[in-house]
Amino acid sequence: MKSLLRIFCAILAVGLVACNEPDAPVPTPDTSIASLGTPADNEIWFTTSDGRNLMALDEAAFNAEITDIEYDEYNTNIIRFAAPLTTIGKDAFDNCRNLHNISLPESVTTIGERAFYECTNLECITLGSNIEECGMQAFDNCLSLYSLYIASIGDWCQIAFANDTANPLYYGGILIINGNKLKELPIPVWISAIGDYAFCNYSVAASVTIPKNIKRIGKDAFIGCEGLSRVDIEDLSAWCKIEFATAESNPISYARNLYINGQAASAISLEGIEEVEARVFMGCDNITSVVADATLRTIGEEAFRGCMGISSVTLGKGVTEIKGKAFMGCSSLNSVKCYAEVPPALGDKYVFDYNADTRKIYVPSQSLEAYKNHEDWSRYADAIEALN
């Protein structure tokens, strides 16, 4: 009897220990959720994280009347409209915290302000090729959003994102085209501009290829792209003409390496180039030297700022202006040769701010005193010497 009692107590103790074990780890979100597909122009397809109805839905926030919402606990749910849907309006899905996966029709062109605000369990969204704009904070606090199915990189580049959280990439999402996660960003040749915040926080991207017809890259277009390691271009002259709205508009600010037609850009020749726009080479570490002929007139603000590999710069006799901070932070720059007989205007006192003890500036012998006494160049007087 005592033996049976001891066995019973042992079994009971094991049971109590099992009951007191910590809960199993909460499974992490599925980071490769499949798209629900492309709905008809008068439908939105979606699923919820709990199989229940949407927590919140502003039925007045769409351009067309909702005629029916079909719920299915285990399959895709459908919102049907009386006409083709073009607008996901302000606050449309605001606080729909159980929204999990959603597909918008090709007809949608506008996603309004705060449209998906606080959709904290939204993990996947499918966007059509006709999206033109996303309003302020459209995806703010969509903390789980990961899988972003889009039609093409070109279409994506042209979306007008009102701010950083207007872009569903903000929380670390992955762009997916035809089932493939984009790790390289080949910008197509048919577009001329990349919009504001276009690839904001897209840390998965390892490289980006910029075609020669790009004229402008918008505000913070590549901010947070920590995974970039190279930028590829094919035409240096075209690259020098690009307008970069901010430092983070230029992917080099993260990649630190520029390649021209597949070759690392070490010795940069600006032959035949009249102007280098602002921030064009900012932060490019693999540049070791810069040589410009008499064609060059202007070097833009921060054009070579932070290019820590540059050791020498040669400027032709045609240069008339070097704008603010153009070579600021070029910690290896020891030799600057400027063949302009008339001292070029300098944008500020930070143009050549580094290596004051070892840097030499060489100018035409007949202009030596003009440089040393010039209001912009006089701060470098001790480093200025005559060219051989």
C-alpha cells in the first residue's frame, strides 16, 4: 500500500511540475505571407488575424459605396463596392488591429492620410500598379507589416509618399515582385525620377542600379538602407547632373561604393563635365582621386563630402566656384591642384576643412599672391604653394 501511495505521489508531483512549466514561446509572424491575389476593381480582399470581423472600418472613407462585406472565418473576406474603387480615404482602416492581409485592386490610385494607422497586426499588403500617392502617416504604427507585393520597381519609384510612415516599407517590409524578394534594385530606364522616401528603411537591398536618364532623386529616398554595399551607374556625366534632394537621397551615403560600368570608381575623371551637382559623390569611400579639365565650372555643395579615400584633387583652369562643404571630411586629401588663374569662389570655410597640417594647395605661380590674399582662400594661405 505504501509503495502504491509513493507512486501516486510521484505521478502527482510530475503533473504539478508540468502544469507549472512556462508557456511555449509565442510564434513569430510569418515573414513570407502569400498575396491574396488581385481583386476585381470593385472589391478588396482581406483576412483577419483572429477570424473575426474587422475591429474598425470607416465605410464613408471610400469613393464608392460598400454594397456587401462577406466574412469567412477560414478563407478570404471580401468588401464589395457599387463602383470601381480608386481611393482608400483618410482613416479608412484606422485601428483595424485585427487586419492581417489585404489586397487592393488595380483601380486604386490614392491611399489617404492615416488610412492604415494602427493596423498593428497587418503583415501583408498587395498594391496595384496605379498607386500615385500615399498620404501622411498612411501606414503609421503598422509594426508587423513585412510582405509588400507590388507590380514593378518603376511603378513604385513614382509613388508620392507624403512622409516616411506613408511608405509601408518604413517598418522593415520586403518588396516582392512575381514572388521574388528584391535584394537588388535595378531602376528601369523609362523613369526620370525616384520619389521622396521611395526606399525608406529598405535594409534588405544590397545594390541599386541608377540609369542615365534619372534627373532627380527625392527626399530621403534611400534613408535607412543599411544593407547597401554598391551603387552601379553607366554614365558619369549623367550622374553628376542628378538633383539629390537630401544626403539620404543618394544611395552612396549608405553603400559607400560607386561602380561605373561594372568597375569600381577609384580615379574619377570629370573630363567634359561642366558642373557637379550637390551631394553627387557624398560619402563615396572608393574614390581615390579627382581630375577635372578646363570644362568644369562649378562643384556643388557637399559634392565630395566625406569621401575619405580621396588623396588628390586636380581642378582645371575653368573652375569658378566650389560650393560649401564640397570636400569637407575628406580625411586623406593631401594635395589640391587648382589651375584657375582667378581664385574660384568658395562657398564657406569648410570646403577643405580636413588635414590642415599636411594638405598642400598648388596654384599658378602668377596667381600665388591673389590666392593667399583672397577673402575665401586666405584661411589656407600657409598651405598654398606655386605649381611647378
